[in-house]
Amino acid sequence: MNIFGIVQDKLAAALQRLADSGALPAGLAFDRVTVEPPRDPLHGDVATNAAMVFAKAAGGAPRALAEKIAAELKSDPAIAGITIAGPGFINLALQPAIFHEVLRAALKEPARFGRGPGRGTAPVNVEYVSANPTGPMHVGHGRGAVFGDALANLIIFSGQPVTREYYINDAGAQVDVLARSAFLRYREALGEDIGAVPEGLYPGDYLKPVGAALAAAHGAALRDVPEKEWLPIVRDFAIAAMMDLIRADLAAIGVRHDVFFSERSLTVREPGKNVDEVRATIEDLRAKGLIYEGRLPPPKGAPVDDWEDREQTLFRATEFGDDVDRPLLKSDGGYTYFASDIAYHRSKFLRGHRAQIDVWGADHGGYVKRMQAAVKAITDGQAELDVKLCQLVKLMRNGEPVKMSKRAGVHDAVSQE
């Protein structure tokens, strides 16, 4: 039981009476209405935008509909007073007895107070952490992990089911670098003097146990075979080992996920299995008339990573609120990160998630508009993406900022993950 829920129910009943009388069309979704504290406490205890939401459906001005809603609510014994503000906001003052009732409920069941009624709707998908599987987590990832998990708990407490998801970025060049770095430690575990770790590989000691485990599992069998043969074996082994580290770190702070979704599962080409969800996503957008071949103008101001002065396959992101249209294919014909991300969010929708929440670091703020545009486009507006940005963590030592590096395996940065 809570004040806003009580008023929401009373308001829904009043709107239904107006619909029954013909003042409103039948079948309106009353859950679009908000009930919240007014900006100025002097205006009352709660305020609602109901008249603003349904004025068009009612075929009149919001203030005229607000008068009708107020007339329906005026006889309710819990309502002490009603005023209409601005173009049609309704402010309600409540009788003291309703607060006494809520207080009694809070004292009777303190652990359950505020919990929403269970709703049998599709789960909200909350994706958080999703650190690249190239090394153990550092403290910079902790903020997003705790925020995402707490947000999921709050949504569940409100009565809405949740799917907690982790997106494993296990495709692309970074995991091949991980595999080559692990292979170097494998050779070291076999007794070879590897010297200094070459530039471009991950130097962290966290890969030494991975190399030792590879040696224990395969002996020297991988050492002298061509890279194309050992790379997929070592890559899978190293990714699994990194995810074990990440899961253990998350478990240590009480954070869990229901789904670990592999990016590589979007494009699988192997005997007996040929999956390309990224291509299917692009073709879906093409069928909607949202893909074209064109050139992008040079970016203004700071350079943009995905700008190339060439004819390319572009998504009409500007039709959905983005600043520019976005490329989906690289010059070599491979998919851009953005194309894969659209396919991933499309997979969430196909799994039944219309409400999607992503928790990102603040350094990804520039990516929000394009991703929201893509989700709106690929789901025909049936799904909505809400992005929560967490500020980056800064560590200080003796008054000076120090760096953390997941790939080097040291807690020594300002987090850029």
C-alpha cells in the first residue's frame, strides 16, 4: 500500500466512469497516467497528468477534461480538495485519514511496505556490467554492477518481473588478442622463456593460470600447430576462464545475472549451423525502408570514429531522433559494432522484452541516441530502451589520480570501460 497507488486506483476508476458515460473512448490504457508529488508542496499532496494524456482522445482541451475528472473525484471521501493548474494538471489534497491508513500498513508489515502488486507482464530486461571478457573486473566496474543490481531489485519490489542480463563481448579482435596472450602464457607454462610480453598483447599475470591450465589440458599438442588451428581452442578456453573470474567477482559482492548472452551467438558459421542475426537485422531494417547507400558529411568539431569518406550502407537513424545516419558495414564488408548492437537488442525484443534498460559508463553517453533510435526502428516502436549512465570511478593515491587497467591486471585508472 502506498499513497500514489491508492490515488492511481481511484483515478483509474474515475476515468473508467467517464469512459462508460461516453466522455472518453473505451479501451484507453490508464497506465499511461502518472501520479506523483506536485512540484510545489503547497499545491497539494499528489498531482496527475491524466487530462493532458487523454485530452486528444476526448476531443477537447486538457483543462475541460480536467474539470470532468475533478467532478468524478470530488465526492471521494479520501479527497480533501482539488485544484486545476496550468493547461490541465490536477492537484489533489488528501484527507489525513488516508495517511493514517498507510502508516498503519507500514507498521504492520514493514518489510513489505511499498511493494507493488505482482503484474503478469513480460519481464523488464536490465543489462548491466557487461565488461569485456579480456581480464578480471576492477573497482571501476563495481559502480555499474551495484547500480544495475539495485535497480533490478527495485523494479521487482514494485511488482514487475525482471531479467538480469550480461552481454559477453566475445566477438572481434579483442578476444583474438586475449587468445594470443593466453597462448604466450601457455608456452611459458611448458617451460619456454617468453621474455617480455610483446606490445599489443595483454601483459597481466592473471593469464598465467590460464596458460598453466591450457598446458595441463593439452600438454604440448598446441605448441607447434598453425595459429588457425589453436586460436579457436585457446580463445574459447580463455574466454571461459575470464568469465569464471568475472562471475566470481560479481558473486563476491552479491551481484547475479539470469542470462549471459554471447555476442558470438549472433553470427555462427560452423558445420551444421549457420546463423547470422546481424544480417537478418540489417535486412529487416532494409525491408522497412530504413537502409540506403550513401555518403556521410564530414563531422563537425571532434573526429568521429565511424566516419569514412566513402559510399556505404547507412541506417536512417535521423528519422528516429539521432543526429546523423549511421554506418552498418565496414569498408572490408564486416559489421560495425553498431550493427551487432542493433541485432543484440533485437534479440531481446524477440525474447519478449519490450522494456529494456541498459546501464553504461558515462563515457558511452554519445552512443545513447543512436541505440535508442535503432531499438525504436527495429521494433516498430513496440520496445523502448532506457539508458542509465554511471559516472566513471576515479581512484586517488596521495592526492593524485591513478589508473586501473583490466587488461594489464592492475588496479592502478580512471575507468574507461
